[in-house]
Amino acid sequence: MEGERTAPAPTRRRLLQGAALATVPLALFSGTPASAQSGAGARPGAGAGRRPGGRPGPDVDPRAVEYPSLDWQPASASNYTRSTRPSAYPVDFVVVHVTQETYADTLSIFRNPDKQVSAHYVVRSSDGHVAQCVREADIAWHAGNWDYNTRSIGIEHEGWVDRPEYFTDAMYEQSARLTAAICATYGIPKDREHIIAHHEVPGSDHTDPGPLWDWTRYIRLVNFV
């Protein structure tokens, strides 16, 4: 087991304020307007990857939210495993998902104890609003692979893989700020080897975030923050 990374990092509050992002060239933000329509999908864009016999954790107090500016929307305690990361497991990856559901329906799925699925964060399409559903210290069931679940943070993005209008400027920008803060906290390199798609997780049967997700733009934004 690897030890906890100790790379120095700025505070998350400062990172999420996005002061540095104001210096990003405007060309990076060109694309879909920050608006989207609502719709209904078939299922969440995450696989459970629950360890056999893995114990879920109790619901946690809203004050445990990692980012003071975020919205605490806790997943059911039956849908994740309580842990003490990064001491119990190193955090090596950020996994990017697309929900295949609306934002509201995704939160509802995570609250349903029968669904056996969760992610740490959900980003809303229309305005980039971020909800936290599972503490980073705990293991969300999002990757469909227990090893990757233990070593990653899962971020769901509202939308559908074949509907690029959901991938708004606001979504890209706020998600990139979140990912940059996570990478700074755990010493994760801000590259495509460590910021990965759900479909790149070994054994995954998912396709998200799909070919319409702009990886070049996203990684550049993460590195500009």
C-alpha cells in the first residue's frame, strides 16, 4: 500500500474561487452556451463495483462536505463503503462520468438504498453547480471495479453521451476547478493517465463520458486553475 502523498497544495476554497481561471484565454471557453434542457434517461452512468461483503457507512453530517461552497446531497449509507482514505487507500485517479440521467434524478438514485451506486460529486449542466454525495475519505461505488473505487474520486456530469448540448461551458469550468482541487490535495498528476474516463476503467461495460466529451479542453482547464 502506498503512503499518503504530501505534496503541498493550496486550500480548496481558494482553488474553487477560481481566481486563476480568470486568466484562461477566452478561446478555452468557446462552445456550448451554459444552458441545457431537462430529460429522462434510462440509468445512472456509474457501476457499483461493490466489494463482496463490503460494509456501507453511516450517513455523515453535512458539515463534512469537503468544499464549503458545495451542496451536500448525501447518498444512502447503503450505496458506499466507509473508509479513511488516503490512509487506508491512496487516491490516484479522478474518474469522469456522464449520468445518462438528469441531475435531480441522479441525486434521487444515489439516495435510493436499493440502487447500490454512488459517486462523490455530481455537476449540473445548466450552471455547473456541484453537489457532494460521498465524502472523499469514503469509497463511492462508481467505477464498476473495486480496486479503482478504492483509489479514485468519481465525478458525475449531468447529461447523455450523445447529447453534447449538456456539456456546457459552466459544466466544464466548474468540474475542472473541482478536479484541479482534488489533484492538488492528493498529489495526482493533472494528465490523462490519472484523470480518466469511466470506460477506461478495467472491466467497465460503460461508454461514458463518450466521444463528444472534449478531453483536450478539459485537461487544459484543469491545468490552468
